[in-house]
Amino acid sequence: MNEADSEIIAGLLEDCNYRATRVPEEADIILVNTCSVREGADSRAIAHLSQYKNLKKHNPGLTLGLVGCVAQRDRGKILEQKPFIDLVLGPDTYRRIPELIIHANKPCIDVHLSKQEVYEGLMPFRNTQVNAWVSIMRGCNKFCSFCIVPFTRGRERSRAVESIVTEVKKAIQDGYQEITLLGQNVNSYKHQEDRFPDLLKTVALIPGVKRIRFTSPHPQDVDEAMLKVMREHENICKSIHLPLQAGATKILKLMNRTYSKEKYLDVVDKIREYMPDCSITTDIIVGFPGETDEDFEETLDVMDRVVFDNAYMFKYSPRPGTAAVKLPDDVPENVKAERLNRIIEKQKAHLLAKNRALVGTVQTVLIDGFSKKDRDEKIGRTDTNKLVILKAGSACIGEMVKVLIFDAVGVSLFGKVD
Ligand code: 5AD
Ligand code: SF4
């Protein structure tokens, strides 16, 4: 979401005749877009911006800004502690960037959270080659007890279908092959009478859209209408990110996740009933307050039953201002670390087994870049979002090719154009 927001900001600056540079010494404006979802991301972001402060000696007009969720959360504190920062802007105030920069009223802070802002009508300045991020809704009303997002990004609001369609058509015209619909709770999209399955279908029918992905859905809002649309349209990728967070119903309740272990497993069964080969990925937190060994075993049990295609795994960290900070952070750090290791190892084994089962099959891969290790190799993704390193011959970035998978090592698949 931050990458997509950064592209919106870059689009606004392009419209004011600013041009992008990769050389910090050349820049007149440096904005660092920040995430505060987990501990550490915020301090890293401020440290990142601090490294540019000396550039002001040579370019006194340089504007340094901190934008996004850390800016939203820490507001005035940042200007007090880091006086070299000129701009502090929350996620709903980016439209003001041209005005603030042109008038150079420094320092300036705006962390107003909006009930309406969806950045409709702005064209992002895209930073990608194959995939175009298209933000369809913002904010979150779910209030999971561990999560800072509802406080830094405000309430849910969705963009009109027509404005999303216009942006997708423009991205296709500009040569993008893949569209990823984005939202904090992407499948609780709701604009007037339109719901997420309606939007998904409308986007799938736009000529030239080779692939559609979306992230992140909430298990509570996965319904049969969504699964039906996914099954009916070949260009909607058969891949769902379904954040689990924890396996034990007791912990899920404390997390305010609105589903039980059984309900989560039912959603997985439903997905597989509609699309047996759909990949399912997840997010897991270990060491939430009150998580006993038995509760943790339930997380392992869900992993064994589902066998996820991929997982983002975290140790719980208390986020000030959330409901969970009122609970004692009672799982010792070493236990958190040990649990994290156990799920990482399990996930590695599951991924490798799943990938090995694909050896010998032919997969449709959309090529999206060069391999970092070997410039003769390219990388791409299967419909199910698996990374493939491939000998692609003359096939170009942006091409869809049939690839014979001949090996699976670590987290990667290896293939050659069939
Ligand atoms: N501690 C650890 N992980 C968290 N996440 C969100 N908040 C926290 C927290 N306080 C994780 C969740 C979420 C992902 C984006 O980050 O798993 O799905
Ligand atoms: Fe955070 Fe929960 Fe909202 Fe996701 S659904 S953004 S985890 S509060």
C-alpha cells in the first residue's frame, strides 16, 4: 500500500514539473514513506531520513519530509525531536503536497484523517514494469486488537468503480500486464451498490488485463460470490492471501479477529472446493499475550492442515494505542523467538514439498525481471504467485510464457521456456 501511495505522491510531484532522481544529492525534495505496523519499521524510517540531513548544507532549499503511518502516529513529537524535518504528512493528506512545497511554509504538519479521501482522479507515477498497483479502498474498520492500522489510516472508504476502471484502462494502455487491486481489507470494498465480487468481475472483463491479483482480503469477508467470480475468470490469479494470525480460537478472540479456528478452516475448504489448485498464503503472529504452548500448538496444527504456499511470520510487538497493549506482554522474548523459528522451519518444509510437487509440470509464467544472481536468467511468477527463476531465451519482461519446471530449491522454482 505504501508503494502505491508513493506512486500517487510521485504523480502529484510530476504534475508540478518535478522529475524523479535516484541520486539524493540531486534532489530538491526527499520524502520517506513510512510504515508503523510493526516495531522497528518506524525507527528505521526515521534513521533513513536522517542520513539526508547533511545534504541541506549544500542545498539549503532541500525539503525533507516524513509521510505515512509513522508521521500520522508520532506527529508533533517528530518535529520536536528531528528539527531538520520540514514536512510531516499522514496518509490522507498527500493532495496538499504541491501546495505545501510550492509555498514552502516550513516546517509543516498535516495529519488530518479523512472519511472520504481515496485519491480519486490522480494518476500514479508508476515505478514498476509489469504489475500496476491500483488502490481500491483505504482504511480499516476491523480493529484487530494488535493492529495500529485503524488508528493511522482511519476508517474504511472505497473508490467508485468507474474511477478504478479508468485507472486500469490507462495502466493497460501504458503497457502493464498485471493489475493488483489493493486495500487494507480489499474484499470489504463497498461503493454504493457495488461490492468486491462485482468490482473484480468488472476489472476482469476490461480488454487486455492479462492478470489480476488482489491483497489483502480478510477471512471474514471471503464469500462464495468472490470465489465464483475468481473461478469464472481465467485472468484472475488463483491465489489468495488469507491472514490467519493465530490458530487457537482463544487467541483469535483476544485478537478480535472475528473468526474461530474452525471457521478459518471452513473458509480454506470453501476456497479449495471452488479452486482446488488455488494457492493460499498467510500472516502469522506468535507470542500474542496469553499464548500458551497449547495455544501455539493450534497454530502449528492449522499450518499442517492447510499447508500454506507462503507465510509472513512475526513475533508479537505491542503497538501503543491499540487494545492489546492493555494485556500483559507475557510471553518471554526467548519463547517468542523459539516459536517463530518453529513456524519458519515448518513453513520452509511445506513450501519445499509444495514446490517439489510442481517439478515436471508446465506453468504459465509472467516474466517480471532479471535474476539478481545471473543476468542471463529472468524471474517471473506463476498464476499462483510462485517465484520462478528461468532460462527464458529471447522472451522479454512482460511476456507470458509456458515454462517447464525442472527443479525446486529453497524457496525458488527453476524452469525453462517450454
Ligand atoms: N505485532 C506483530 N505483528 C503484527 N502485525 C500487525 N500488527 C502486529 C503487531 N503488533 C502483522 C500481522 C498483519 C501484518 C501486516 O503484520 O500479521 O497481518
Ligand atoms: Fe489491522 Fe486487522 Fe485491519 Fe488488517 S483487518 S489492517 S490486521 S486491524
